[in-house]
Amino acid sequence: MRNVLLTYQHLHPTDRGAPRVITGTPEGHRHEFGIMIGALLAQLRGFEVIYLGVDLPSDELVWAARRAQPSLVLLAVAITLRPEEGERLEAMAKQLPDKTELWVGLPPTDTFASPHVRRFTAFEQLEMALTERRG
């Protein structure tokens, strides 16, 4: 499945100068299918995707965002967040560059909410938001 998704991404290159999206999973989360699908959706909507991988510490995600200046940092979480993980996401959102938003895909049962983080519980929601964002 991973190879199929990566192959599909290579078949759909993005234009130079397209808005960037950094993708990955936060520290402690090692699954990657959800974020790979999210990355593919972003690429199909015309974003330049920078896939960083899984289990990424917040400080490394912030560092990458400061270097790449993306429009979005898109993370995926497959299991319910523990309270301290939600606090880390909120703190990370506040450290991102001014024009960079933090978007997180969560299980439908997760109750995490923050005014600094946009949450999604279905790929259809993400797809609509990416389309809207690209205009």
C-alpha cells in the first residue's frame, strides 16, 4: 500500500511555486497510511508536499516549518490523543511561522480541540478544506 501511494505521488508532480505543506505524524505516533493519504490529497489539490515521516518531535516540526515556510503543517493521529499530546500540539501551533496553519487528522472519537489547530476526522473534510484553501 505504501509503495502504491508513493508511486501515485510521483505520477502527479506539482507546479513550481505552489504553496507548501509539511506532512508527518507527531512524536509517539508511528502509523503512516493516514498521513500518506493526506499528503496525496494535498498534492492532488496542487500543493507541494514535503513528507517528513513518522514519530516527529514538535521542535523538529517547528524547525522544518521555519525553514520551508509552508502554508500548512498537516499531521495525522490514528489513536486518541493523551492530554499532554494535545498540549504539545497547541504549543507547536503557536511556534509555527505566522502564515503557517496546523491541521491535524484525528479519530472521530477524539475530543481534542484548540483555537490554534484545525481538526479533521474524515478524509472528505480534509479534501474539501484543501480545495477551499487552494481557491
